[in-house]
Amino acid sequence: MSRVLLLVATTSYRTDDFIAAAQRLGVEVTVGTDRCLSLAKVWPEEAFGTLALDFRHPARAVRAIERAGPFAAVVATSDDTAVLAALAARALGLPGNAPEAARAARNKRVMRAHLRLAGVPCPEFAVFPAEADPRTLELPWPFPVVVKPLLLSASRGVIRADDREDFAAAFARVGRLLARPELAQVDDDLECLRPPRPSAGTQPARRQILVERFVPGMEVALEGVLSAGALRVLALFDKPDPLDGPFFEETIYVTPSRLPAGTQSAIAEVTARAAAALGLRQGPIHAELRLSDGGPVVIEVAARSIGGLCSRTLRFGLAGSPRADEPPHSLEEIVIAHALDLDASAPRDGAIAKARDETASKNGASGVMMVPIPKGGVLQAVEGVEEARAVPRIEDVVISMKVGERVVPLPEGAAYLGFLFARAPEPAEVEAALREAHRRLRFTIAATL
């Protein structure tokens, strides 16, 4: 039986889905986690093994992985684990991305520099120390601009500024976020990749702020896998809610895309160029793009699959199956199968379709809504869950936050209240079902003292 190392950060939503995928594929899995050993023991040992790793010291973690091997594949589940997965794969002699490529995908400054050098459309940008006085900073382009940290994800710390006053407030707010104690260990100055020691006064990545020119237009997300640098598109999601700021809280994803076939092809082509510019060649990628007047513009390319529970909206088939009625496979199964070099067919839905109408009629459309946090405080009650589940076309309602838990909205927060899932013959029906289900949910959030 093949043995896979699954690298999981403490805060990941995705552990259960990846473990279930491995079990369905008949693959033995070991979970490498930054949880302490005492917490790791709460997981059922009969289901899988656990390996406690210190993500803050990659060289040490890689040595622990080598001792715990052998493994047939190493799978990252988040931005935090993508670089470690690349380092481990290199040490074990397994297929994977170069660590430098994984690092480039994780650090927004490094990513932008690679994209610009390769001529891949991306926003104009500049990087400043978090301690800088925003009132004195000179920007080479007019407002609006977007202010964001280099290393955080899921729109955390991302703020639009429309004028100099907005900019000063946004820059200071991101600086305060980066100064929080829980972010003190967030950095990409990984000892295994470290160049000669920087000169005194050079800011670590966790204390730098990126400012980029705002790109107007619809936003989309592309899910794919790379094989020796060749991109296979698994899904293209439309984001029907405008993401114009001041914060960029994502809500609805719907697939297959309703965009013209030519636009979808252009998105795939630009994404493939972006992955090549970063040096990514193997494994899953998740890309975010804006559709400007001049065509697709790359906002992010991550060396991992889609986050949260969003992957549950996707269903795939595996190539070579002798059974026409074989149940669909999850994205996590596709990622693990790909890591083990098991052939995976084109998806049953969500890809750039040659004939969208035929795809929709056979497989339908699907979508997910990440339930936003309307205000900060303590979650006291959740009502309307069964009402939301009763909405036609809704497949599931998952409330991921618990009553009594403190909730923090964007841009400081890093989580959602929950997830809604829908499936219907057409994308418009999926979107309508998600909106109606969300309308029926009621959250009581008490202000904290």
C-alpha cells in the first residue's frame, strides 16, 4: 500500500476531507502537523498515523520526515505547508516543485517580481517597511490602490484605498495586524532557502507591506494540476459578487464559468504562463485572476488546492474506471492520485468546456458560499440552518464556527462562519439557491468588552 505524508497546519479546515480521500483510494496516510504531540493524540490512531513537526524550522522538520519515511508522496494542504512539502519531496527524491518555486508562490513580492520579469500580466506594485510613515510614501500611480501583507492569505489584511487619507489609514491598519503576537512567527526566511545573511536593518517579509494598483473587473478562480509543467484545468469558478473593496471578502464561487469560451481559454493560458514564471511544475495550483479591459490579470497563484471547504462543491471521474456508474471523486482524491502518479481524467464538471451547454446538461453546475462574518464579537446563536437546508438545490449547510467562539471579520479575521453548497442544472440556479439559503440564516453576535 502506498504511503502519503499529508502536511496540515493547525488551523486547516481540510484534514478530514484529505484523510477520507486517502481512505477511499486505499492509501495509507500519515498526517504531519504543527500540533503539539499531546493535541495530535486526540486524532484516532487507527485511522492514520501522526507526525509532529516544527513548521518554524524546515530543516529540522525535513529531517524528522526522512526518519519517519519512506513515503510515496508528500501533499501540502495550505500556503504554510507548500514550501515544506517541496523541501521534503526534494530530500526524499520524490516529484514536486522546487522549494524556490514554492517560496515564490507564497511571497507576494517575490511572486510579483517573477511575473513582471516574465511579462505575465499582474498589478503594478511596490513594497514598503511596515514601520514606514504612509503620509510620506510616494506611489508611482494614481489611486485607487490595494494594501496587503506579503505572506497572509484568504484576503486577510487586504484593503483598498481611494485617496491619500484612505491609504494612510489602510497602511497603518495592516501594520497593526502584522504586529500581532500570533503573527510573530509568520515568515518566509526559511533556513533551507536562506541567501547570505541580509544586511542589518533589512525587514523580514512579515514586516513588509505590498501596495499595488487596483485592477477593476470581475474576479475568477482557477483550479488545476501541473504535470511536468503542463497545466490541466480542473475547474474555473466565477465570483458573481463584485470584489471592489474596501475589504475583499470572498463569498460565492460557481462553476462551470459563464464566461465566453475565448475568455476562459485566455484565463487558462495566462495561468499556465504564471505558473511557469514562478517555476511551478508539479502538483495542484489555485489561481486568482481579474478580468481587466486588457485581458486576464494574475492576482495570486498558490502551490496548493483551493482552501476552506470549497472543494466539496467539485466532483470528478477517474480515467480507466471499468464502472460507468462509479461514484464521483473529490478534489482531494484527485490531488492524492496525482501525487502518486495515478492517472486522473478530466473533471465531470467545472473545466473549461468545449461545449458548456452539453457539460451543464450532463453534470449540472455547482457552487459554494463562504458565509461572511457581519461584525466582530462572540457568536451567541445560529438560527435558520434547517430552513437554509430546505432551499431547493441546496446540498449542505456547514456552520464551522461554534457558539461561544470569538468571531473576527476581515480584514483582521481569517475564517468564515460556515459554508453553503448547492448543485443545479445551470449556474444561475446555483447562485440563486446560495443567496436564498444565506438569507434564511440568522446569527446573533454579541459585542466583546
